[in-house]
Amino acid sequence: MLKNFRSKKGQAVSGEYVLAAILMVGALSVMTVYLRRAFQARVYDGQRKIMADASAALGTKVRAEYEPYYTMTSSRTNSSKADRSRGIAGGEINRTMESESGTFYVSNQLQPGLSQ
């Protein structure tokens, strides 16, 4: 059995290809962490640059953070129902029921100084 295994020379090369492929996949998966962090840093720097330019142009400090407690929301819901019944000859009752409902929702982002 061992003698037959040694006579097949092409099998040793396939193991090296598998090992090389595993190392490349591992290296790429490690590099994605650094690539993601670099992309996030570029977005962060770009946002800060735009906010600094806007602050300089307006003469006031412009805030870029999202702060949910500065939102003002309001909603209005209305519904109506109508029930119409009428008697018909012979004791039968013709009944019609109608219903209608609707919702109106508004959400505004307030400036930090205008929060309630």
C-alpha cells in the first residue's frame, strides 16, 4: 500500500495548492478588518470636513451627530363607522356596515437648542 502511494507523484503538488489557498483566504479575511476601518475613517474625516466648512460659511457651529431626543413627532388617527339597518317586508333586515380609518404622521428633526 505504501509502495503504491509513493509512486503517484502528482498528489504532493495538490496538497501545496490547498495549503496556499487556505493561507490566501486567511490573509484576505484578516485584511478586511483593516480595509473596513480605513473606509470608516475616510467617511468620518469627510463628514468632519464638510461640517467645518459649513460652520465657517454660516458663522455658527453645525452639529453632525444624530440625536433622537431632538426629534418632534406627532400623529393623528381618525376612524369612522356607519351602521345602516332597515327593515324589509316579510321580517327581513337589510344591514350595511361601513368603516373608514386613516393615520397622519409627522416627524421633524429639531436643532439642539429647540428641544423640549
